Amino acid sequence: MTVVFAAAFGLAVPNLIAQIAIFLIVFKILEKKAFGPILAMLEQRKQRIAEGEANLEKITTDLAAAEKNAQSIVDKANADAARLVKEADDSAKALKEAKAQEAIHEANQIMAKAREAAQLEKEQLRSQLKLEFGRMVSDATARVTGKVLNADDQTRINQEAVAQVSA
């Protein structure tokens, strides 16, 4: 019945068997020479892609940790910078206050020295004035009396005049 069935459709059984055998031989050759290497290459690519994805996940995790670490470092640096700025500001304020106190002290010293110098100059002027006044008195006495005064007379008159001016 298979022969009749095959003859009814125009099939030649020996040709069919030969074609199936050729197909199987070609399939085995292709499987060994073409499909095998291609499938092995595809499997290697699949493994490399899986490794790449695993590496990508690891890199993503490492990157997140690095960003967190970097943010922590930046936060710490900002805190340190703020602390340093505050310390510098405090130091500047303290230095400013110290310099102000030093300037006030120096100004007071300068004023005290100026007062002392003025006092000394005043005393010198007063001394010169007394001497000049005494000389003028002895000149006036010499003119009034018409007598030339000697050194002892001039000294005595100067001392009396100075004593009266000082009193």
C-alpha cells in the first residue's frame, strides 16, 4: 500500500531514500563543520555578554559606592573648610582686638611722651624766661642806677628777680 500510495503521488522510493540519506549526510557535515562552530561561537558570545552584564552590575555598584564615598569626602572637606573659615575669622577678630588694644596703648604712650615733652619744654622756656627776665632786670637796674654792675651784682639781682617771678 505504501508503494501504491507513493506511486499515486509520483514518488520514487529509492530516490526518496537517497535524498534522505544525502540530506542526513549534509546535515551531519553542516552540524560538524558549520553549525557546531557557529553554535560554540554563539555560546561564547552569550557567556561574554553575561560576564559583561555582571561586570556592568559590579561597576554600577562600585560607582554608587565611589559616589557615596566621594560625597562623604566632599561633605567632610566642606565641614573642615567651614571650621577653618570660622577659626580664621575668630583668629582675625582676636588679632584685630589685640591690635586695637596695642594701638590704644601706643597712643596713650605717645600722648604721655608728648605731655612729658611739653612739660620739659615748658620748664625750659620758663627757665629761659627767668634768665632773660633777670638779665632785663639787671640791665634796667644798671640803666636806672647808672652804675655798671659786676658779675656778682648781676647774679644777685637775677636771683632776686627769679625768686619774685617764681613766687
